[in-house]
Amino acid sequence: MGLRSGQALLVNTENNRIKTLPAAPGSPIVYDVLFDRHREELWLTNGRPRIFRDGRWAVFKRQQTGGIQEYVFSKKMNWSRGRDSIWGVHNSGFGCIALERKAPTVISYSLGLSGRVFSVWEDRQGCVWIGKVNGLFEFKNDQLIRPAPFHEKLETRIEDISELPDGTLVLATKGEGVLLWKEGLLQQLTTNEGLASDMLENIHVDELGRIWAGTLQGLNRITRQGSSYRVEAFTTFHGLPSNEISQVRSFGSQTWVATSRGLMQWYEKKAPQFTPEPIIEKVLANNRRRPIQGIIRLSHKENHLEFHYLSINYNMNGRIPYRFRMNGEAWNPTYNRSVNFANLAPGAYQFEVQAQNENQVWSKASTVYFDIRPAFWQTRWFTALWVGVLLGLVGLFYRNRLSRIRKASEVEREMNQLKLSALRAQMNPHFIFNCLNSIQNFITQNDRRNAIGYLAKFARLVRGVLNASMEEEISLKEEIEILENYLGLEKLRFKEKFDYRLHVDEQLDHFEVALPPLLTQPFVENAILHAFAQKEKGGLVQIDFRQKNGGLEIEIRDNGIGIFQSQDQKRQAGARRKSVGVSISRRRLEITDKLNEFEVEEIIGDDGEVKGTKVRMFLQV
């Protein structure tokens, strides 16, 4: 064996006695050693190849033209297929030395092949394989050729090469684990299959066909099982002096492992399959310790849980792998001896934790059962209660909404009926007959001027009434025009029986102020037909439109007999025709929510006598 100090030692494998060889001159680091049993020669590389024979070290070198010394190899060495040559590598190439002649047979530099080489291997078929930074190559016909077919993995740095008994090449890579390549078929083993690391340092196949893969994180033993491979990882937990593996060599039934902290002989022993269950030390709920007996009962506020556990395994040196899970979910690996769960929802829980031994065998699970009770607002009865309340509110809303829709429909229907009734009241047959009769009288009397004027007013009144009856609201201007046409017709018809005055506040905008159509006419008609029934002349109707408190005030005054006396006379006379215009107008205003005030009263003079009737309305506009 060679040491980093530059010293070479002989180890007797029967009695483990060690013999120190004379120090080899050159570099203080021994990179590799090989022993030629046939010729009883020890080869060593410490920056150049050296041979130990006759009790001293001889350097192997080749004199080149120009005084330049070129060494065939200086670091890692491997046997040729027939063990009659040694292949080796150095920082800028590779080479081969024939043992009988002690002469180089291959020097890559002389062939124009340069570049750092990490390993060289001659397989059972005589093919020479080169491991470089950019992958695997075959050395053939003095050239480096990529293996076919192409595999991306084979372009990874190849750190070391070995071979299985069936001719499968075993490649140690930096970053891709172990690659097994034969006849174009590639198989990969990584940490997913159990390797200690994917960054390999060396590879060795022993006499039993087992693969030993050395890394800086431990040693791996790979055993073929049919078409698959079983990977076992070994570390200081298993007794290795160090996880940094420098080299592995075997001799018969013996396996020797070189580490950064010394040489050890591999001793095979049955791996323990038992791992003690972890001990649950304590359980904390909101930082308060709870007894671990049966099911732990917790309130909804005690939902921050902390579990402390431990397992005893002296081989693991305190670095015991654990895994835990809650309610049968996926396992979570950890090296910590405690785990926290915050803001757990109410419900029943099962916490499990396991420990692993040095042979990656998991223990049985230690289990803690606990139950977090819900708050009253999280219970089923409370949920059912508020769902019921919600459904009740939805039903009530739906009922109210349906009621409002029905009411709105009824109001709309009533409004339509009232509009139709207002139109009928405005254009009652008696009024139309009287108007046409007046026009006929003017014609028979050959009073063409009055006939044409009367007919024009009648036409405008009819058109205005029909147009207004189609609208929800009309402007104040339109209402005044209808009213003036009506009063003009009635004044012509009754001649000197009454007169009228129409006054509009100057502050009112005739076009902006809107009100329900045909609103004032029924009250004016009532005054003409009933209040002046006993007058031959001197009747007066006064209509005022005033702005008041942001709204519209309408006042209709007459100097007739008074509304109550008029009603009494109608009852005594047994009048068949009922005056419904006033009630229709009032109902229309009530439905539209525009009517704030409505008053009908008799005008009483200073002497106590009735002087007429006053109707006052106040509308929001």
C-alpha cells in the first residue's frame, strides 16, 4: 500500500504484519501501486512510474529528442488483458508499458492525443477504454472514438473504469452515479437506488463479481440480482474509519478498503434487521406538557402541537434518521428529534414516527393519538343552525321579493287602469257630445269664426289628452296647454257663466318640472259642473302653480257653492253619474309616491258664509 506521505508498505494478509519499504524518491504522494506476481516486481506511481526490485527503486523514463523526458504515466494504473502490460494515466494523457521489455508500447502524447485522463481499462475483448472529463472513449487505431450508439450519460466525467465477469463495463462518474454499459445498453444507479453519493471517486469489481464504489460520502456495495442490482451503502455508522474512500482492492475472500484515515479489512457480518422503536419523550400542546396515555383530548385553542422523541443506536454516533407522518400521509424524513404542527384543524389525529438503523432498516412506528375538539361554531349542530337561518333568510328574501314584484305588478296594473279611467273621465261622452253640439250650433248660426276656433281647441285637447295618456309623466308646459284648451272649450260652451285665471310661478321651469298627466283637469271640471250649477254668471276658477320647498304646489280655487253643499244637492237629486275624476287623481298620486300633501276644503268668508272650494296639492318633483 502507498501512503500520502510517500511511504510504501508491505502488509502480510495472514498475520497482518507490516514491513516498511525504502522511501521512493520524487513526489511525497503515492498515487497507485500494482504488484506483478509473475515477475515479483512492485510498481508505484508518485508523479512517475517506479519499480522496486533488488531492494531499491528504479525510475522508468524515456529519453526524447531535444532532451525532453516524457513519462508514460504517473498516476492511476491497471493491468492489460493478459497481465503482460500496465496501462496508466497522467494529467495530459495515457500510456502503456510492456513488462518483459520494460518499454512503452503506447504514449498518447506521441500520437497527438492530449487532454486530462482519469482512467484507462483494457477489457476481455482487448478493447481499450479511456475515461476523460468529457466522457468515455475507445482507443482504437491510435484514435479516440466515441462509443456507439450515443448516450448523453456517457459524456459525463468518467473517474474510474472496471468490468463485470460478463463483460459489462462499470463506470464511476462525477454526478451521474454508476453507469453499466454493454453492447450499447446503458443502466444507471444513483442515490435513488441507494448510493451514498452520485459523485464517485473509484470503482472495483471483486472476484465474486460484486461492485465496490467509493465516494467521499461512504462506500457502496452493488450486487447483481437477476436483471437488477441491489445497492448497499456503508459509512462510519457501520465501522468505516472515514467516509472518504480512496481505493478498494480484493484478494480471494479478502476485501481491503483504503480511506483518508487508514486501511481496513472488510469483515462481513450479518446486518442487523432490528431497529428499536423511538421513544416518545413528551408531547406539548401550546407549550404545555400533556400526559401520553390513551387519546389526548384537546380544546380547539390547543392546536399547536410539538412532539419530542428519541432512539438509541450507538453505531449511528447520534445521527439517526427519523421519519414521521400524520394521519397516514406521506413520510417526512428528518434528523431532528422533535417536530412541530401549528394551527391544526379540529379532528382526530394519529402521529407516527420511525427510526432507521445503520443498515437502512426502519423500526416499527411509535404512535400518539390525539383529538382536537371543535369550537361551538365549528360543530355540526351550529352549522345546521346557521344553514337553517340562512335558508330562512333566503326564503324570506325570496318571499318579500316575490311580494314586491306582485305589488309592483298590481300597482302597474292599477296605474294603467287609473290612466285609462282618467282618460275616460277626461273624455267622457257627455263632454264630447256637448263640445260637438256647441260646434254644430256655431255652424247652424253661421258663426264660422267661433266654429273654427272651437273645433281647433277641441282637436288640440283631444290630441293632448291622448298623447299624455301614453306617458308616465308630462312636463308642466304640456299640462298647462291641456288645461287651457279644456277651460277655453268650456268657457265658449257656457259663455259668460264663469271665467278662469291661470298663474304659474316664474321660478318654475315649464320644461323641467314633471308631473302625472291629466292631474288638475278633474278638479277644474268638478268646479265648472257642480260649483257653478246655480250660477248664471260670475263664476271664477283660479289655478296656481307655485314652487315650494323644492316641490310643486298646485292650488285650485272656485267661488261656487262649496263642495259639501254640492255633494248634498247631488244626493238629493239622485244623480246617476258619479264624479270619479277627483278620486282617480288622488289615487294616482298616492301610487306614484309623489303626493306629500292633499287638502280639499271650503272657503269660509268673514260673515261665516261659504265662498267656494279650495283644493291644494303638494308634489315632489
